[in-house]
Amino acid sequence: MEGLIKGLADIAFGDDRRDGDNEDRDERSRSSWAQVVSGEQDNDDRPYGRNPPTQWKRQDESQQEHEGWEVSGSRPSRRPQKEEQENENNDGWETVGRKPHRRPQKVQMDHWQGYKRPPSEQEYSDEVESGTSIEPSREELADLSQACNRLWQLDLNRLVPGRDYQIDCGEGKKVYQKKDMAEGSLFYSLNENIFRKPTFSRFCSLLDNYNPNAGCKEVVTSEEKQEQTAFIEEISRTAPIKYLHKYLSLKGIVSENYQDFKRMMTKLWFDLYGRGGTSGSSSAFEHVFVGEIKQRGEQEVTGFHNWLQFYLEEAKGRVDYQGYILPRRRGETPDSETQLLTIQFEWNGVLKSVSSTLVGVSPEFEIALYTLCFFVGGEDNYVQLGPYNVNIKCYRFGDKIGSVFPIAEC
């Protein structure tokens, strides 16, 4: 009888003791937030193990074999149905990670080829007609936080959670924890009409122009340069970019001439510079929005702070969502309505231990927000964005953007 009682006690309390031991080991392996630094030391997220060697192929090679982007259309099955769903899915995408496949939809991108024509030959949206003035107030000119919050209000293309898209944050984890806390994908639906929005579709058409291997010299074709110029032209017709120009010109930072301003924006975001010891291997746009794989030493993902890039890469099986990072304060865990997420994921098998992203915001909003903080702010920019207290972290390479991304202040 005593043996039976002892056995039952071991079952009841054994897991708790083992969990405590594991937590102690996790605490000893805790790593702090990594910093982005210039040159060869650029690193906005430190590596945390589980980084197998990855041989990248340029993204456009796989895209030429398909008529359109494959994106999610329904919520994925959970792990118990994984084998059955894998047998049913034969869509041809190479899937990295262990998550179940999703039932795909196709987002037609035939018209994206037209974005490579000379800007003068393209059709653009009408100039924005906002019911709210785009003139910065005196208070906004004196307070960066108020100016950033105004940009949030002017983001007329921002998506509505639950209506335009659905996410499942899964379970939370600490940065140093290795366990995958998400049974499914982060995104499980997105309204296909989103890709018909001109600034969204033009932004997405730029994402396949880059080699994600850090330190590899980029080759930019004349068509890709036209694509960049046309994207800047398109977003320059929106309220956030018009407000940005008014703000910076009133402060004497940029020219009052709007054409000069657009040329400056193109150079700021798309001009190439050196990263990882190779000249012409990176740009602000590539690092911040597309992401890069650092090859020196242990592989790691740097940059990659855009939700559209995350969505498309996850749909193609290149991203494996691992769960959200637990907030510092109790009771403030993210849910399906949250539009500022701190998450962990793998990109083609390489870990991004901490990544923060604004979900559902428009490309023009992010470009305007980060440009404003680059010119007016410092390295840390504590601002209000609607309901969110955010630190816009901004690192410089001289007169260029090295990296910029949001950090939730909670």
C-alpha cells in the first residue's frame, strides 16, 4: 500500500519538480535584448540556438514557377490532424518547420509586372481626399509623440482585425525558451481584396527584388529601380506621406518642393550600402521590411519587421511562427485584436528570437513613421500610436537608416 501511495505521489508532483528544474536551467541561459549596431556588428536579434545551415535560393526563382502568391484562406488544423492534412495538401510549396499546411488561395499578381514600367507610363491612385487636415499643428511640431499619433489617425488604409484579417497568437514564451508555443500559423485568414489596394500591391511587388543573404552584393535592374520610384510615387499620394512632407519641410529638414522630397525618399529607402563587410549588399527597405540572413558565425535573422512580408512568407512555408514573447506586465497578453506584436519565429530554419511588428498597418504609414523618427528623433523614440505605447528604435548608418522597428512599452 505504501508503494502505491508513493507511486501516485510521484505522478502528481513529479512534473512540477521537473518543470522547476527546467525553469532554473532556462533562467541560467537567459539572454538580454540584442542591439542593432553598424557594420559587421549589425545585430538586432541575438541568435538562440537551433540555426541549421540554410542554402537560400533567390525568391523570384520559385515565384516564376507559380501564377500567384499562395496565401492562407482558412484556419489550420491543429497538430492531431497534421498527418492527414499533409496527405491532402499537394500544392508544391516547400514547407519549413512542423506546422500543418493551410488550404491555399491564390492572389493574382499579373498586374505587378506593370509596376516595372517607367513611372510616367503607369497609372496611379488619385490624390488623397482626407476629411482631416494634413497640416501639422503647433503641438505636433513640438512633440514627436503627438506627430506619430497623428500619422496613426491618418492611416486610412489600416486594416481592421477580425474583419480584414484573423490571427491566432498561440501561447506565450520568454525570449530564451526554445519550445514552439504555437500549434498553428499566426495568420489564418486575410481578405484577398487587400492585395488590390495600390500601396499594398506595389509594396508586395518589391519584396522579391532582394537576395536575403547578408553580405551578398545586390544587383538592381533598371526595371526594379522603376518599381521603386513608382512605389514612392504611389504612397506620396496618401495622407501619411503628405503629412510627413509638411512636417519635415516646416522644420526646414527637407525641400518644400514635393518632387525633390520624393527623390529624397527613394534614395533614403532604396539606395544600397554595405552591411556584413560587403558594399552594395543592403538597403533600409531590404533590412527593415524584407529581412536578411546573417551568415558570419552562427546564422541569424536580422531586420524583418513587416507583417505583409511575414504573412506571405508564412503562406509559402518559409516562416514557422513559434509564439509571442510574454509582456513584462501581467494581464497584457496579445489577442486576435492586437496590432503590435512581439513574436518569435524561424525563417527558412533560421531563428529570429525576438521580432516586433505592427500588424495591419499600411506601407505608407510605416514608411512615414520610420522616416519621421529618423529625421526628428533619436535612437529611442517613445511615442503613442493609437492605444499603444511604443518605442521606435532607430539605428543609423551615417545619413542612412541602418534599422528601425517598434518595441512595445508594456
